[in-house]
Amino acid sequence: MTDTAPTPADLTLEEKASLTSGRDFWTTKAVERLGVPSIMMTDGPHGLRKQAAGSDHLGLAASVPATCFPPAVALGSSWDEELAQRVGVALGVESAVEDVAVILGPGVNIKRSPLCGRNFEYFSEDPIVSGALGAALVRGIQSQGVGASLKHFAANNQETDRLRVSSDVDPRPLREIYLRGFQRVVEDAQPWTVMCAYNRINGVYASEDPWLLTQVLRGEWDFRGLVVSDWGAVNNRVVGLPAGLDLEMPASGGVTDAQLVAAVNDGTLDEAALDIAAGRVLDLVRKAGERADVDGFDVDAHHALAREAASRSIVLLKNDDALLPLDRDARLAVIGTFAAEPRYQGAGSSLINPTRLDAALDAIREASNAEVAYAAGFTLDGSGDAAALRDEAVAAASAADVAVVFLGLPAAEESEGFDRTHIDLPAAQLAVLDAVRAANRRVVVVLSNGGVVALPFADDVPTILEGWLLGQAGGSATADVLFGDANPSAKLTETIPLRLEDSPSYGSFPGEFGHVRYGEGLLVGYRGFDAKRTDVAFPFGHGLSYTTFSYGDATAELTDTGDLRVAVDVTNAGDVAGREVVQVYTSLVESVVARAPRELKSFGVVALDAGETRRVELVVRRADLAYWDTRVDEWIVEGGTYTVDVAASSRDIRSSVDVEIAGDEVRPLLSSASSIGELLENPVTSPVIRDALTPMFGDDEGMLKMMASFPIGRLAAFPGAPVTSAQIDELIAAGNA
């Protein structure tokens, strides 16, 4: 750019319009006469997907080699903000090397249903986890002078009809569940860009919703960056731009630029709105231009980081009889195509061309001192002689001390662009497992899947590793965990149900005729399972280790800022070093609003040597205790006695403590439609209305309770009413003063 950075005032109307849409699939337009360069955006979010050649019309051509880190489904299970930030730094470095200004990620959408085809790109069913890890990734990426793009804003929780469907969500779940993670990332990390989603929210396209893009994002959260559309998400650019959509991607061939110019000229679009959007594009270009040139990156170091991240992302679901870690001298049978042909990432726009790829079979053979037999057991496409493949697996298992069976979902069964219709593993794979179990009871199951799967064999095998999709180093990381070179520390950030039908969203996913009703309200994920006391296969927050951890008595105290400081002693009670994810949940039983039995509010990871005890201190932000009060359209912290649970999972509470928290004053606006109960809650009107009702009901609290829902405006019409309409009007005015 020129020595003096251009401003919208330096641009012609046509130049301003041109800046606010793409040049092609991945780059913005330049303004050469002012020295404004074109910049590149490209897909992430768990690796760089920059096309090796010119941008094609779909943006799906082969990409340059890049480190494929564990996707969010796996990295989220680490619960490790420091690790996520280091991965973000590496993503930023690789983006800088390729002169990419913005990498499109992270995605922090909530896993509303296990069926969502894109769940592998998202962290959790909980907004605190999603927000904290998303913010860590953004901080890491942007520390390298590369912008992040927080996506997909908002309520984009399915792939079915994703470009048109209206996510119909009530205000409380929208604020408390689906927007809260985005809010955490924006307020904590200020991403350079936010990507608006394809879908509609309560009937309005995200790309043209001023409430979402301006009132909430900028007005309430103080977002200072640029809003970019998801690729192809613009429905009406003349409507979207003044709503807060700054940049349309990809290019429209100049069609929508011309529409903006025409709208300004005919007075239907205020040019000031175009000035604002163009100014934000210029600011993004300026920030991208401040980055120093980067010549290259350490491929080996990034692969090592990918391996570390993958090992921290593998969840040990069960380990009966301490079957793991494996004895290096044990004869092993490795069974399952996934061991030799790893499924390590999801399908769709996030497909990374890895710098290298580790297969678990190779890594296991390298780590073992004994014979390691291999049998494919099944094919991913159903071809081949199933009976012969199964017999080969049984023969290998029969001759082994331990059978390590790799099961999972073929890529064709889950992807961006469509949702699953079930959560079952392929029947052929389950048949192989049954046959192997009959031949050898010492079975370790290793799963490869982007979304949760039903585990009908959970009670019948001693050991299960949930390996998710682990990125390019997942094979080596799996061997590290199997042999104990890495002690598993990951925990579930989503519930594994016994049946799809148990999921809270079942029956209202994926909707019909262009609408999906979020019928479960606040009771998403573990909140719903716990509220209905539904048995699950493995609960939110669960994950085992090769050691055990004991917890002391928790304490909780309020800080000067109103936050809650929770402390607990955690001891590694085993004989190997390990890491524990300490979780803090809160509940308020006596509440004026509906709540889940408990909600995650803070978490942290502590590393402990064998026998070591450390004091773990976690902070629950006062803001995270607030609910969205629909009467006043504000966040409100309700006063009362909160129970603080310090836990190893949502259903493994280790210590609890009660703490009294002062609430925010709530003064809903009164009217003649307000109930007698609402007037009794107002400090001004309560004594007056109570005195007025005494002649009718005396001290009968039962009658007062019965009348609590009666609209005050109707009381004056009753025969012998203790108040007149004029007195009610005066009372309401006094209460609202």
C-alpha cells in the first residue's frame, strides 16, 4: 500500500463496491492506483488448504502440502488451551509462509446432534469448551500476523438444507448455548474476521441480519474486525451490506458490485454503509501487510507437534484389567483396514494435503519387540470376500496375546454437505469384532470417527480408545498411547449416547420444509441427558488414564471483580506421571428460570508426577453464571446459593461446595398485563398490592399464590375490587419510575 494508507474517501464509488467482494475464489480485489493489494484467504481450520495452482470455480483443487493437525473433534478432547494455542501458532506460521492473510477457522458451532456431518470440525456440545479452545487457536494464529476467521456465525448446526434452512431458536438457548462460544472468542481474542453462516436464524439470513452482525457482534461484544460471508452465503448483498456484511466471497463476476453501485445511485443504499464496509476491508489489508516475510517452517517440528496433539486427544474410554499399556514383548494381532490406511481428517472444504502420513500399523510394529500380525478384516467400500477377510482376522487373533481392532466410519459416511441418518458402525465391522472376541477375549478397540458412534460392544470388550480423527501423526500417536509412551489424558467434550433416540435433539433434527425447531431448548447434550436422567454409554467429560487421581475438598470464594475462584488439591495416586482435566460445574436449584441440573463453567489441565499433589485454582467468570432474561433482554446473574461441583466428568463429582452469590437487580417493565405475582416481586409495588389484597384474601398465602398469575389490569373489573383502574395505572407508573 502507499505510504499513507488509503481511506474510503480516496476511493471512487465503484472502487468501494469492488473492495467488498472477492476477485476470485480465494482472493480480494486490488485497487492498483492506490497501491491496495489483493490478499488471500484460504481454508483451515486444522491445517492450511491453499490451492497449488490458480483458483478453480469450486475452490477444491489440489492443495500445497501442509501439516494436518488433529481436527477440532480430537483437539477439543484435549481440553488444553495451551496446546491449542501452540497448534494455532503453527497454523499461523504455515499460512505466513504461503502468504495467506486469513485462514478460515476455527469453527465453534455447538454439536447439537451427533448426526451433523460437520461435527468433526467443531469442539464440543458445550459453549465454554468451544469458546475457550477457539480463543486459544485464534490467539496462536494471529500471533504470527495472520488473521483467523471465526465460523460459522451462527446457529449453523446441521448440513441438511444448510444454505436455506431457518434455525428457529428461542432467545435463551440462542444466547446461552449457541452464541456464548462465539462471544467468548470475540471478547477474549478479537479475531480479524468472523464468517457469517449460510443458514437463516429465526427466518432471517445470517448474511443480512443487522441484529446478529451489528447489534450483537459489534454493539454488545465490541467486535472490531471484518465480517466475511461463507462461500456462497450471500442472499441479497444490498440488504446484507448495511446489516453488517463487509465482504462477499467468492467473486460474483462484478454482478453484486454493480448492484451496490446502483443502489447507492438510486438512494436505496446509504453510501455511508459502503464506506464502513470498504474501510474494514482496507483495515484487513493493512494488518495483513504488516507481517514480516517468512521463508519456511520446520516440517519435522510441526509433525512432532501434530503427534503430541494427537496423543493428547485420544480418549481412553475403558481399560478393564489394565490391558493397556501393552507389553512390548506381547504377540499382537492388529486388525482393521484403518490401521494400515488411516482415516485422519474429515471430508469437504477442510481436506488437507499432509506433509507426511503415519499409519498406526507401521508405528505399532516399530514400537513392539515381538511379532505383529495384521489382517484387514474388512474393506471400507464393502468389496471383497467378507467371510474370508473375517476368517483371516480370527486366525490372527487366535495366535496373539492381544488383538488390537481398528474400527471406524468410512469417509463416505460423514462429510461436510450432508448429515448422517444413524450413529451405527458398519455391520461388517461389528461382525468382525464379534468373531475376534470369540477367538481372543483380550481385545483393544481403537475407533476412527468424526462424529460419535454407538458402542453396542462397550460391555463386552475390556478396552476402548476413542481416536476420533487424529491428523497426519495420528498413527504414531496411537502407538504412543497403546504402549504407554504417552499417558492418555483426553476427555469427552460430547456425550456418547447408548442410542440415537436418547439424544436431546432427536425428533427435531434436521427439521422440514426449510425450518428446524430447536425443540430441546437449553437442554443440549449433557444438559439434556442429565435433566432426563438418561443412561449414557460414556458421559461428557469422561476419560481415563494409566494412573488415578484423587481430589481434596474444594473451596470457592468470590473475587473483588465478582468472579468465583475455585480451588482443590489434586493428587496423582498412581505410579506414572499423568495429566488430569479438572472440571467445574455449577447449579442453582432454587431458580426463577429453567436450568440444567449442572453446567460446565470452568476447566483446567494439571500435569502431575507420580505421587505429586498440586493445588488447582480455576476461575468461574461471573458473566458465565448469567442467564439471558427475556423480560429485560439482558444478561442477569441470579442471586442465591450456588452449588459448585469439582468433577472428573459431568457424572463423576469429586467435591462440592456451596457459595452465596449476590444477584443483579432485575426490574421488568410493568404494564396492565403484568401479573399480580410480578407486582409482588417489585420492591415498590409489592407493599401496595399486598395491602390492597388483604381485605379480599386476608393472610391466606394460598390464595395469593393462586392469584399470582392473574393480570393486574383485570382486577379492577372484579366486583368489590380493592383497586380502581386509575390506581393501577398510578401503581404501574411508580413501579416503572
